[in-house]
Amino acid sequence: MNTEQFYPLFLQAEKVTIDSRKIGKNDIFFAFSGDNFNAATLARQAIDNGALAVIVEQKDFEDEAKNIFYVPSTLDFLQELAVYHRKQLQIPVIGLTGSNGKTTTKEIIHAVLSEKFHVQYTSGNLNNHIGVPLTLLSIKPEHEMAVIEMGANHQKEIELLCSIAQPDFGYITNFGKAHLEGFGGFEGVIKGKSELYDYLKSNGKTILVNENDPVQVEKTEHYSPRITFGNSHSDYQFELFSEENFVGLLYEGEKAISKLTGAYNFTNLCAAASLGLHFGIGFEKIRHAIEKYMPTNMRSQIVKKEGKTLVLDTYNANPSSMTASLHNFITFEGSKTVIIGDMLELGEESEKEHKALLRLAEELGFDQIITVGKNFSSVHASPLSFENTAALIEFLKAGKIQSENVLLKGSRGIALEKSIDFI
């Protein structure tokens, strides 16, 4: 079985899935095998339940009469099928990566472009070597455009994802201190994320550039085609403004206010607006998209609860995003408590970076600083330092936080969102 032979069957499918719990009628199921479970054992059951086809990587489970097909590697075949499908598509594909703000930017870009086009985009955080192929394979004939988020924590991963997604346009949100352990330091982050630029340049594709970011400018100078924003010489020029802790942008005298907090989200809005304008969407529709977009994914999300303002940013954390969140939060009116969780995957830089963040929080003068996680506990000798979220919850049960504003910011592994019900 090869991709060209299989492709006509794929075109008949409703969707492609790797999750046996989500197999629907006329779906194609890729039966991945792991250390503790072999999904190929579910192949016949999947067909009996209405699946169109199943891909397995164990010869013993093959049954072509039932559309159960053997391939040497389900992952390789998934990626190869995605590449084959991508080559058939005649629509613009926008590739997106960066240290911070990828998912929020992707969602705002999708909201803006959807004002004019039928857009497919990365669902949730399906942005890796499996998620990107699945997103590409979800693109149907009715789609007019696609936005593909690409995540990485090691060198060469963005290079691989670009070879699969083959973007026509690309944007790097920023270069920050994220996944330092895997990338081998900050310079490694720049090199790894810039693999998107390498692909776009090699193939004569278009780069979206924030001209306020010196790294983006340096990496793309003298290159064309580019779409630029950020300064008075850029293709598109926006001004930052805020209302009641929400960030917005001003374009040619017209305002668009989002439901996102933090000046760091301004460039995310600018990127989406720039692409919208480039693709012929009027600012009135761009404003409509920005103002109706509601963050619900624990990223820069403001929640009102029992008279308090909670800022939820618990999906990920690194020194760059944590610094930006603290500087934004100190501008809130009223008393302020910060609950900050460990920043993971920092390697040898971990102790230094956690000390620096704690020092920053103290210098900014928050009313209360609560830390959660072993990394912070090792540098924060305080009754308000907890090794895990369960210990934080016990503290919260014993007495409510008195501050009017509460920031929760930490890495996904700390799961600070579990404490929200106890604040």
C-alpha cells in the first residue's frame, strides 16, 4: 500500500483519527502502537463499527478485504499521506511558530480570515509531527485557506513540519526563553524557530515580519516577498491602546478592542490584522473578528469571580512569557496576588531563571506572591511556597485570598487551573 493507491479511499473519508474513542462512520483510523497498548487490536472492531479503513503496522492484523491495510510505520504513512494531500491543495497555507503566543495568534488569525474565507486551522495544540499531518488531512474541498500551528522543542522539528505543511506564508511570533533544555539555549531557540524562515526563503514564499522585533528584522532583511508591521515604514501600522485591562489596536483612526489582556498580545492582534488586510478584508470586519473572539483556553483569559478579577494564563510558562505577564498584571487597579508555577524544560538555566522571576515579582511589589512547584520551592523560602497544586489548594481552602486581582501563571505540568474553584 502506498499513498497514491490509498488516496482515492482517503477522499471518501469523513475524517482521519488516531483516537479509537473518536472513530465515526466512514472515518480512517490510524492504529498507532505504543509501549503499553497496540491499537491494531481494535482494527476489526473499528471496521465493524463503520470505519472506512484502518491502517496498521503489524502484518498479522492486515485484512485488505475489510480495508485493514498494513504499512511498515503508521506515523510515516500518516505524514506521507498528509504531504500527498498537501500537494493537491490549491489554497494558501499559513505556517505559524514561535516561543510564545502561537495558539492565541493562530486563533485570532483564523477569526479574522474567517470573515471572508472558509478557513481550516489547527485544533487545540495539535502542532507536532502527528498533529500537523492530522490538520492537513482535515482540509476539505470547501476550505479556501489553512492556518497551521507548528510547535517544537528541539532543532530540526520545524524543518520537518515545514516539509509536511509546505506553507505559502509564515510568521514567527517571537523568540523567547522556552524549551531551553531541548534547543540548547537561547541561540538554539532562534536557530530552531528560524527553520521556518529557511523553508520560506528556499521556496520563495512570503514572510510576515514584526519590524519591532530585531531578530525578525535581522533574519529577514533584504528578503522579498514580505508583509511587515510594527513601525512607521511598515506595510501596516497599528497603535496600541487598552480599555479596562483589555488590549486593542488602532488602525487609521479606527479602534478594535479584544478580550485579551496584556500588551504582549498587541503583536498577536497586529499579525492577524496584517494578514486580514493583505487578503483584502476591510478593517470593519477585522474589528468584528477581534472583538467577538473570546479566549477560553487559559491563555491571557480574564474571568470575573466573586468580585475578583482572575487572569488565567496556565497553559504554559517560560521566562519570557512570565516576565511579560508580571509586567502586565502590575498595571491592574487594586490589590494584586500572583500565583506563579514552575517553568519547565529550562535545563541548566532553571535555578537562575526561577530566582530572576521571583526577584522580579518582589521588585514589582505585588501584595502577595505565591509560588507552586519544586523549582520555585528551592529558591523561595516562604510559607507561601508550595511544592504542588494540591498543597496550594489546601492553603486556599483554609483562607480565601483577599486581593481584588489574582494572576495564575505556570507551565502546563503544574496545572494551576485546578485551584481556580478554591479562590
